[in-house]
Amino acid sequence: MKLFISEGNPHCVKVLAAVKLTGVKCDISHVDHEERVVPYLSRPTLPVLLLPSGTHLFTPNAICQYFFEVSGQEANSLCNQWLEWEGTELQPALAQALHLSVLQGKAPEAARALQGPLSFLEQSLSKKGTQFLTAEEVKVADIILWAALYPFMSDSNFMPGDLPQVRRWFERVGLLEACQAASQTVINGKGAALKTFLQKQPVPHSQRRDPQPCNQAEGEDGERVMTEEEVQAATQTWNRGLTDCPSPAKREHPILPQEGKRNVLITSALPYVNNVPHLGNIIGCVLSADVFARYGRLRGWNMLFVCGTDEYGTATENKAREEGLSPREICDKYHAVHSAIYKWFQIDFDFFGRTTTSQQTEIAQDIFWRLHERGFLIEDMVEQLCCQSCQRFLADRFVEGVCPHCQYPEARGDQCDKCGRLINAVELKNPQCKVCGQTPIVRSSKHLFLDLPKLESQLEEWLEQSVTSGDWTANARQITRSWLRDGLKPRCITRDLKWGTPVPHPDFAGKVFYVWFDAPIGYLSITANYTDQWEKWWKNPKQVELYNFMAKDNVPFHSVVFPCSLLGAQDNYTLVNNLIATEYLNYEDTKFSKSRGVGVFGDMAKDTGIPADVWRFYLLYVRPENQDAAFSWADMALKNNSELLNNLGNFINRGGMFVSKFFDGRVPQMELQEEDRRLIAQVGWELRQYIQLLDKVRIRDALKCILNISRHGNQYIQVNEPWKKIKGGDKDRTRAGTVTGVSVNVACLLSAMMQPYMPTVSATIREQLLAPAHQCGRQSVVPKLEADQIESLRKKFGGQQTKAQPEANATPVSPPAPAAAVETHADPERAKQLAQEVAEQGDKVRNLKAQKVEKSVITAEVSKLLELKKQLALAEGKTPEPTPQKGKKK
Amino acid sequence: MALRELSSLEKSLGLKKPNKYSTQGERKVPVLQNSNGPSLTGLVTIAVHLVQDAKRPELLGVSAEQRAVVQQWLEFRVTKLDDCPREEVKNVLKDLNQYLEDKVYLAGNDFTLADTLMYYGIHHIMVDLAVQEKEKYVNLSRWFDHVQHYPGVRHHLPPVVVLRNRFYTSSHH
């Protein structure tokens, strides 16, 4: 028997105390929180008990019960009741309280969250009158509750109010040796382990639920019912038409802040030049920023969106050596690669620059001198390895030697690959320069450090104000807070390199700025390359609102280090107001890896033949907003075909097709009825959600609003059947006209809402809606992704992964449509006749289904219907496309 | 909801005299009013009590190990599945599907109380799954179909059609 536990996890206190108290023989294995012990669980879960039979027990209370049972103490109903209460009532409150107190430092709120369960416990104890929860002796329930409450009750600062019985009971249980030993081992008496554990946990449920109004409308069951007032208001808006709508502003460069406008400056983290960005990089910064920039422009804000390649540093020098080019040539080459990729993805920068410019040198040196004059830089000696034959100091990755800990002969300058320990390069035995193989010598050299501790109080004051007034994602706030809690230390800002911004101080000639100091200044210098009036953006905190987009690993540099540089320089710089950080995007359950060839990289996306808009849609649909997300080929095909094609594309095509087919390409007269007004109100409600969410940069959630609208629209068309009504009397024909008119109007609204997400599709729809009628609705705006196409792409980009995906493999390939023959087959007369037949056959199938006749009969009729639809599609000159499976989508 | 589960459970256990229940709090936790003894609170607690009352201890497992496994899935039902946030549902389905890959029932080859309660708790999710999704969670769907056809289990819930053949192939489109 083997028990797996991890440090800091209160559930592990439970099981460890239980095993010690019962004396059950069991090996104990300490593992990391991230370790996946149970093979069938997708999330790492601890504690786990591995039984000799190979069975895993992974819920803490069942493990404790098991220990008690095998030692001869069976649980009774009263015990069961406490265990269930602990799991269902106490734990949710505890999760929230721990999150509040340990991660957010809100002790009073935490105490409030626990008030209910604790007073219930107090009452029960005083009513029962026994020494312990269920009897005069300790049972499994006491151990479990004690361990669960340990993080709070053992904390002398915890003030939950007057709980005499609970306190006495807690002390009594805590006297047991088993409990003391267990809490010592797991929690260590200090908060650090507990905090690490909590950071790995998902944000507790009740906290996550409140600000997500969009979810409500997402499910079929949670459909929002419109009130009478909402319907009326929506109708009024509809009747008003487009008269009050401002026309979109023209973009005229250079864009500068304007008085009386909302002036928004957007940056996305500067991609490092010598790597081709992968999908994770793209969604993390440039794509997210692009959606928000496009949205802001639609809203009529005065936006400037800048980005560029980060080009200085060791890695560039290294790459240049590898490819036999100069660093400058490498930068030129890869800057062009980056530009092309972003252009293909339709990232609409106002300016995409680079950091290796004279403006960069000028601005970086200015900030440097200002920091220097104000006493925020300190000098210190740093010992480094220096290769005499190459005539340079060696960066960590350029040295190799014998590990001082395990004697592994090929340890790197920063870490040993064998024992995994971190190494200071000067500690390596027999170090060798990786370029020439010579033995480097240790040489001290003088360096400059930014005195972060001196700037700490200023920084905290600014942060307090920025975080509370702006939008900072939860991870950005959390990472920043943990940096501050650990205390700031001086950071070295200079390096012994050649490829960098030169340090202007004569005592430090030949040195350059360290990239972390230099790179964020790139935002300013890139803007300076865009316009010589750059200071109107960057030294104008009163007028300008700054949004930084990045992945979470970049947060500390944008929230702590760079603001310190700017605060210390004291030149009225614009500091970040809104810091938007994503979590990571994984590739099919593993990490993107260039060296292993795993994943899709920016330059390859184009070669897949899948349009950029589909990539954008899927990446934004899975955007890692609250937690890490995964890119999966099968899922991309599914989302494309079900959401984009069958839902959104289908709705837009239908409206357009009715207009062109039944109304000569002109939007018909509309006479609104109650049902139409309700749809309009529903659409309006989703639109308001969309705006609220995008104002808060909740990009993924806002996309769902778009899909909800087309879902409502599809239902509306389905229920009203304009294709049938058009064949009826005058009244029916008017009705068909109204439904068609409302549908294309909604489609038109959708085209605008989609513009930030899928600019090309949006433009295509707008073109079709305004184009001569005979074109309307004839083109599909979204391609279908076929299973075999996706499977071959998955194989191509999957590196060494071999795990097959059953869904993708087993689905037979659809017969190739005779693409060339399509045109000649088109036959309007035949199409009309077939359409009639399809409608009749469809009715027949529905009736049979309603009467619940035998399955085989229905199946036969369904296949007839499908055959007819295929013929109809051919007769209409289209490739057969999947019919929307209404009702199956639930 | 929980009350309907308990009354279905009573029927499937063949308990003659129905018990008296009430609910407690916002979450409507079931409470069993016991004539000879204190009342019991909580779905699992009451369900276990009913099984013992009906003298069907094998439904709680026949060995210490099996009893632990049954307890675990009962705990899973009320702590992980109930009130599961929307974005977590897929993970729960995925995990159950993986787990059931080589098992007939949750506790191996024997039908237990864990199957009954998990079935009641997951029914509302299975009802809403699209055909493709049911195919994706093929082991879970197989188990679900099995349990809903187990004699006496499906009382208050409508049957869910679980297709065992792939009948959508893209050539039908």
C-alpha cells in the first residue's frame, strides 16, 4: 500500500493523521502538486492511496474511512453525515476562505465566508455534549474536520467570532500525536507551502461565477426570457433606424491623442526576433491585442496599436553565429518573417517596428541618465567567466563543465541536466567555452543595478491606484502581488555583450543594457519611429489609457520592473492602466516545442490551407483566459463545423439566400409581430453583453454572444419557415418577407460584431449584403474542415506523438464532390422540383418520428431525404453540404 | 431533486414503507425524519442508511477495498459532480470515461449504490449531450446505458437514447 501526499495540501493532513492514528502499515511518498498519480484523472489530484490490487483511491475522505475500517472501526451514520457535510458544505466555504486570506490577503472576508459552517459546528458540538463530534472518543469525522480547519484554526490571527466549543474541540483533537505529526509534515508550520498549493488550485467556484453574465444565455435551458419593457425598448431602437449612428472614423496617420476623446494606447508584448512565433505566442499577445484594437476602433475610440520585434541580446548573437550572418542581418531576416506572419493573421497594427533603432538608443540612454542622476542606480562587482581566446564574457548558455554537485561532465552554465540543480556558472569545474573549447577565466567586472527596493513604496502607491481603477486580469494581479510579497532586490541592468543598446556612462564603456531593461523601452522607441510626437502618447498619463497585452510569464516586467524604471526617471510617463495577461496555450495536451517539432508555428498556419479567419476564430474561442487551454485539431474541426459553419455561417447564408431567391435581392418590407420584437430584444441583450464583456477585454466570452445571436436567429427561421410561407397567400408572403428582412438585418449586425474576430469573413458578409442580388448568399463564407484533412495536419504537426484520436480516425471520408462538374449540373427547374420533394420528405420524416414508428422505417426514410438533399445541392450548383442537424445540437 | 432520487432508491430497494423527508437550506439538502432515532442529513448519508435498512449490504461493497471504492464515488458524486461549474463538466466526463474503460460498473464487476447515485446525478448532463459527444465518451455512455436498464433503477428519469452504432458518417451529409 502506498500513500502519495504533497506539501501544503490540507487534504493530505487528513490522510496522514488517519494513517498515523490507525497504525495501518503504508509507504508514504512525497510528490509534487503537479504529479499525476492516478492515470485516468485529467488533473493532478492528491492525496492518493494506491492499494495492493492496483486500485487508486483519490478522494481524501474515502481514504481516511478506509484506514479506519481496516483497523476495525467502521463508520456509523453519524460519522457519514459529518463527512458528507465536510465535503459539501465546509469545503466550498473553505476553498473560498483560503483563497481570500492566503492569496488575496483579505482575512476579514475569509472569516465571513466561514461564519455559517463554523457556527453550525459550534451549535452541534454544544447540543451533542460529547468530547468529540460523534462520541467520547476520536472518530474519523474528528480527524477530517480538524485537518480541514487546521489552516485557519491554528492561525492566531484568525478571528471568526466567539466559538468556545469549536476551539476546545479543535485543541483536544490537536493534542493527538498523529495530528501534530501530520500537520508538521504537510504544512510545516509556515504558510509558504500552503500558498504554493493554493496557487495551483482553480479559483473557487462561487468567486468565478458572479461576473459571467454571458454563461446564463449560453445553455438552452438557461435561456433568458425578455421582459415586456426590454421588448418595447428594443422595438423603439429598431424603429429609430440608423439615423443617430455615427459613421466609422477614418484612420489618418499619425494618430495622436485628441482632447475630449477616449485615447487608448495598446501594446502587445514584443516577440523575440529569432524565434518564429507559435500559436500560443500569437493568441497570448498580438491576436488578443488586435481584437481589442479593432473593437475600440469600432467603438470610435482614438486608438493606437503598436508592437515590434525585440532584437537585442545573446540569443540573437548566437543565432547569427549559427547562420553565419551578422546580428543585424539576422534581425532583418527575422523581422520580415514576423511581419509576414502577422500580416497573414490580419493583425492590424498601426505600426510594427523594431528595437534596434537610433530612437531606442536615445530614449533608453535618456531614461538611464535620469535614473542615474536621481540615485536609483547602484554599482556592484559581478564575477563572470571570460573566454580569452574569444575575447568576451560568456553568457550562461555558452559555458559547459563538470557539475559541482553530481560530477556530471556536461553541465550547463545555469543548470545541470543530470541532477537538475541550479548552478552559478563560476562554480563549474573545468569550465569550457562552448564556441572555442578553451578554458575561460573568472574575471570580475563592474555592473550597474536598478535599486528596486528604493522605488518600492512609490511603486506600491501607483499599483494600488492602477489595479483598482483599471482592468488587470486575475493572474496579473496575483503574480504582481507575489513579487512584492517576496520583497524586491536590486536588478542588474548591464551586460558584457556587443549586440545591445550601449551604456553611455564612460565607466561602463563596452557594455550594453540587459534586455529586460531595454526591451520594454521598445514600446516608446517604436512609437517614436512611428511619429516624432511620440511623447504625446507616452508622457501624457492624464489623457492616455494604456493597455499592455502579454502572456503571464511577462507580467513582472510590465507590472513591477518597467514601471520602476519609468517612475524613477520622473518624467511624467504614461504607465500601464490595464494589464491583460493570458494563461498558456498547450498543443494537444503537451507543450509547443520548436526543437521537438511539436505544434503549429506562425509560418506553417498559412500552409495548412485553412483561412486565417478560421485560425483566429478557433484561437479566440479557446483563448486561455482563466486557465491554460489546449489547441486540438479535432476540436478545431468540430468548432469550425458546428459553430462557425452550421450555426453562424448557416444563419447568415439562409437570410441572404431567401432575399436573393424569393425577393429579387431586395430586403422586403417588414411588419413586426410580437415574435420578431422578442428576437430583436434578445439580440439587443446579447449585444449589450458583448459590449460589456469586450469593454473588460473578456474576448472569449464576448465571442459566445455572437454565436448566441446566430443560434437565436436559426431557431427563429426554423420556427417561422419562410421558405414555406412564401408559397402561401398574401399574409403568409408578408410574413416570409418580415422574417427574411429581420434575419438579414441581424446578419448585418453580426457582420459588425464579428469584425474584431474575423475581419475577412465580416467583410465578405458586408459585401454580399450590399452586392447585386444574384450573388447574395451563394457563397459560403466558411469552409468545412474535413476529418481526413484535419487528421493529416495533426500528424504533420504532432512531432513524435503517436496517440491516435479515435473520433478523427474512424469517421469515413466523404466522397469527393465532383467540383468541376458542378457548374454543368446546375439546373434551376430541377432544383425547384427537388426543393419541393425535400420539403415533403422532411415533413414525412418528422411525422414518423413524432408517431414513434419503428426505427428501421425512419432510418430508411431519412436516407431517402439525405439523398434528395444531395441531389438538390447538385442541382443548385453547390457542393453538397451538411444540413444543419436541428435539435441534435442540444 | 434529491428527494425524488431517494424515493426512487427506496422503490428499487423494495422498501415498503416510504420514509418522511424534508429539505434544509438554500441547497435543499435532504433530511430524513427518523421515527426511532435522530434525523439524518445529506443525500449519501441517507442513501447508505436506506441500503442498510433494506439489508442489502452488498450494494455498499463486499470487501473493505470495494467499500472504499463505493464511498469514493459517492463522495465524488456530491463534491465533484453536483454544482460542477460549466467549464469543468467536460473534465468530469472525460475522467469518468477514462476510468470506466475497463470496468462494467464503478466498483468493478458488481453493481453498487455508487452506480445508482452517479446515474441519478449525471442524468441531466447526459440528456444534453449531442450524439457526437456521447460517442466521444463511449465508455461512460456504455456504463450509463447499462445502469439505466438495470432492473429497478430508472424510476423518475426519462430514458436517454445512447446510440451504439455510429450512424452519422460524413457521407450522409
